[in-house]
Amino acid sequence: MFKNKSYIGISFIVLIFGIYAIPKIVDRIKNDEVVKGNRLDNIDLKGSASTAKLETIGPAPKFELTNQDNIKISNQNYKGKVYVLEFFFTTCPSICPKMNLSMLEIEKTFFGNPNFGIVSITIDPAHDTPEVLKQHAKALGVKSTNWNFLTGDKSTILDLSNKGFNLYAGENAKVNGGFEHSGLFALIDKDGNIRCRKDDFGNPILYYDGLDKKGVRDIQQDIKILLDE
């Protein structure tokens, strides 16, 4: 007897749910809104581009250095291209391996796009000759012909990093590896301007954190925006 009453109660609940919910489901199907629930709308799809307008910080500093193929490369080689720029060194025992992985992820995302490139400038040019940089690129598995590893005069490079881009780099005998530098990436547009998004408080972030998954995701999204401009 008790079981029969339970079945009747459950049947009644199912009936009420059907009367309330089915018309709404039908309406959503008619309006092509089946996949637009709040749960799906709030998903941050990796690689989806932000629609926010990126800030223009100013012209990127000019440079002319030697790449891994012993060819002179300047900012003019990237005219009309969107590119990401970093400072690093091949024997870095701390943050560079993580930066390398981040750059490889970015390279993979935009591989084959002739309008995108990467610039990696060593802060240890005494060790990082073109030959060393070429071996480093090979060891990383770099495939893009638009990814240049650059070396040159040390004082010129440190000035470019510290005074030009305001991305800290310097010698420090007390740290492992003998050099220290930021893990930030600069994003430059087709016209040679440094570009970036704003933070949650409306302030330009200036540069992207190459050590952080969110920073890498953000710069990938913003590269897409600049490629479409």
C-alpha cells in the first residue's frame, strides 16, 4: 500500500515537471537556444578572442641584431607582422625553461601564419653565439621560420631591455646562472606599436606573464585580435 502511494506521488511530480518544463524546452529548440544555458555561456573557451579594444602603449624600440643563422634581423623584418618579444639566455636554470614552453605553445597556435612571428633576444651574448642559438632552437623543436633568436653587443641588448622595453635584465653573480630577468612577453602589432589589454581595474597591463597559464592564454587571444585588425 505504501509503495503504491510512493509511485503515485512520483508520477504526480513527473507530470507537473512535464507540464512546466516541456513547453520551455520546445520554445528553446524553436529559437535555436538549446546550447545557450548560463553554464555554457560562462565557460572561458581557450583561444577565444576578447572583443575589448587593446591599448596602444607606444612604438616598440628599434633593434638590429644577429640571428641563429648569422643574418642581421631588425624590427623592419617584422613590419606588417604581429610578434611577441622576450629576453632570455640559453643556460638560464630558472624561469627560461618555462618561458620556452610558453613560447612553443604560442608558436604552435599560430604556426604557418606568415603575419605572425617571435623574437627571443639573449642577454648573455658572450655565450649565446649564433651557433649556440641555432642548437638551442633545434633542441626546443622550433619549426617557425619567423622565430628569430638574436644576439649582439651586450650593452646594446641590456639597454634595449631596460631602457627600451622596460623589461628588467641584468648580470648578478650571486644568482644561479649569473643573469636575472623578467618573465614577461611584449606584444607588438603590425605597425610596430606595443599593445596590451587592461587589468580588472582598467589599467594597461603593459606586458604579459610568460610564466603563467592565464598570461599565455591572454596573449594568444590578443594576438588573434591584432592579426584581424
